[in-house]
Amino acid sequence: MGEQPGLVAKHYRLFSEEDVHEIDRAVMSTLENIGIEVNSREARELLLEAGAKHKSGNTVLIPEALMRECIDRAPSEVTLCGREDRHDLELADSRVHFGTGGTVLHTLDLETGERRPTTLQDIARVGRLVDALDNVHFYLVPLYPNELPKEQVDVNRFYAGLANTSKHIMGGIYTAEGLRAAIALAEEVAGGPEALRERPIVSFITCTVAPLRIDATYGDFLVEIARRGLPVAIPSEVVAGITGPMTIAGSTVVQLAETLAGLAVAQLANSGAPVILGTVSTVMDPRRAGYLSGAVEMGLMQAGVAQMSHYYQLPLYATAGMSDSKLPDAQAGYEKAITALLVGLAGANYIHDAAGPLEFCTTAAYEQYVIDDEILGMVMRAVRGVEVSEDTLGLDAIAKVGPGGHFLTNAHTLKHMRDELFTPRVSDRDLREKWEAKGAPDTRERAREIARSILEEHRPLGIAGDVDRKLRDQFPNISLPGEEARP
């Protein structure tokens, strides 16, 4: 059973009001006095022409007044659309949505359990799986098709997504040609360029490079996407202790400086462009100076940036729900649940990586998507909180039952049983005898069976046959068989 996507979180704040103002001052000082290395010539020229100052090399200083002006230009709400209206996502205030993410290179095979390279067919199958999971609200293309040459990756990843789910599709891109092909593909599916801008069924990611750099390629992509009026997330990828200060407060400053600099570039390229602030930052493992994805501090970092995004009145792309475990086991469960709960309750708007990934976001598992759907349903129930009203206080029911009675057959219980409780489908809540009679399956095996059933039985919206044929004529490098196309 799924909770309503876009619930408003109002429960967790990491920073005091004074802390928020101190962080904001530090961010503006970083941009104005330390600067950002902008390796995209076009992005750098936009900043300099608007009043940024050249420092040295490709580093520019962004005055606070210019940065504030660009923040004011950016929309406070960005709507990411599904191909069905029920999947539309309103990224604003503290509305919460969870979904997939990563560019994962390996998967645990659903049948053998063995780790193997991901393929284009996996992208399609996971899309179909996500299409049926109520608490996974969007499909950020999570896997890389290892069998394809780089120049064919972008168009195939977006096609596989669009053919297998009607939820919103977001993805990173690898080449300029691939970006343009993915946009043209989406325009055909949406019904034309204007239709896509009116209802953006796809969006894109252009990462910054910590500390304090905008890459040449991704800077160019950012300018082009902004000028085309399509939504773009600009995530910072700080690793505290390596590419950012070891302290969460210090790394928060670096993250915000990077993503806000990207926002400034986008607004100068196209004032009012639909931009989403971004963070996918984490902390290092001090034992090996390596990346961690399941650390509780990662959740704290994301929650802190979420609070700052509310201060700037800008939507946020964040990350949570990953694990460093190699299998869908107890470690995966508690690491995913803790960070997802922290970031969800903090009110981040678009929380990716929350379904599927394991092993530092290098491996995914079909059954893990199903387990994560359940974790996210519980998190969204916590985000919903508790309603206090005359009805929910239940005084009439309490009076009717009185001392020593029971509420099991009371009308108030029957009325609220479904809306008050989250109902799982993976968790085992049977008595031992019934569980043993079913063969004593563990969580992973129960989730595998659900995944198999969805992949065998679920039929997504797909792409209409005439549109699919046109796409294949226009993009001969589309490799996925067209079995999902509708007549």
C-alpha cells in the first residue's frame, strides 16, 4: 500500500535559525571571496558579463548581490511530469518524493543472485518494476548499459525508461549529441517541443565537481538545457574529509556554493529556467579514505541542505536510502531506513538513490527495489505524521467503549484502520506456524517472488506503435526490442 506522493514534511530541522543565517553568510563569502572554477567558457562568460569578477585562471568571484538576484529569478516550484497526470511531482516547499538513482554498473541477477554487469535490458526491466511500485515516485535512470558504445548510451537509456514506465524520467547524459537525441526523443513521445516544455516528462542532471568547480562538459550541458527551458538538477558531490571539510557544517557550505553557482549560470542563460538545487554528498571512511553511501552522517548532510533549500525557497534534489552492504541484508535495511527517514522528515523534495542501490552505489538488485519500496512506504507514513482533530481524538468511541471494553469492532476502528496504518506486502507478520508452512522464506526471497510476479504480469503504458516506429526511423541506434510498444 502506498502513501500519497508529495506529502509535506514538517518534523525535522537540523539547524537553528541562527545556524541557517551563519551558513548562508559563509556560502556568500565563499562565492564572493574564494570563487568557483568555471571550466565551461560559455558559462564563465555569462557570469563575467553579469558582473562576476575574474580571479585567476578559470576562477571567478560571484558577488553576493548577483547571487541573490539569480536566486530570485529561479522558480520556487518546479513540476516534473509523468506521462500520466497521477505521476506528476510538485517540487516545492517541503513536499517529499522518493525514487531511483545512480549510474550502477552491476546487478545481482534475479535468478542466480550472482553479480554481473548491467545491460540495457536491465534498465527496461527495472523501469517496469518501478512502474508498479507505489512508493517509488519517479524513475531516475539507475543503470548503465555496459554492452553499448558511449555514443549510443543516452538515447537508449531514455528510450528504455519511457517505454517501460509512465513515471517521470530523469537522467545524466554523456555526450552533447546524446543530450540532443534524448530531448528529441522525449519531444516525439510528449507530442512536440512545446508539449514537452508544458509538461516536462524528462529532466536532466549536470553535476558540479568538488571542491568548487564547474566542469567544462557539464557546464556546457547546463547552459544548453537551461536555454531549452527543461528542468535540470545541479548536484554537488562533496565527500567530507576529501573534497570538502570534515565537518558537516563546512561541507554544507561547499555544497551550497557549488550548486548555487550552477543555478546562477542557468538563470543567466535563461532567466526563470526550472533549476533544482542538488546534493549527493557524503562522508569518507577514515579507515580507507573512501566513499561511503550508508553512513548516518550522509543523512544529516542531506537534511541540512534540505533546510537551507527551504531558506532559499528553492526545490532540492537530494540522496538517501543507499547502503554499503553487498547484499539485500540487515545492514542494507538499517542503513537505507535511517538515511531515508532523516532526509524525508527534513522535507527534501526529490530524493533519489532511495531504491535499488547497494555496495557504494555500484550494484543494484531487483529484490532490493521491492524491499526499498516498503521502507519508503514506512518513511512516507512518518512524513505524513499524525492528524489531530475531533474525529481522530475519538472521544465518542472512547465514551462508547468505556473502561474495560475493547475497540476491535468499534465503527471508529473500522473507519480508520486503512488510513491510519501502513500495510506492508514484503514484511512477514504471520505467526511462526503459518510462516513455516509457507517454507520459512526470508525477506529477500519474499521480495524476489514479488519482483518476479511484477515482471511477468505488469504491463506499463509503453509507447504507441506509430510513435515507436517513428522513433526507430529517427534514431536507428535504439537497441531495445520494441515488445513494450502499444499497437
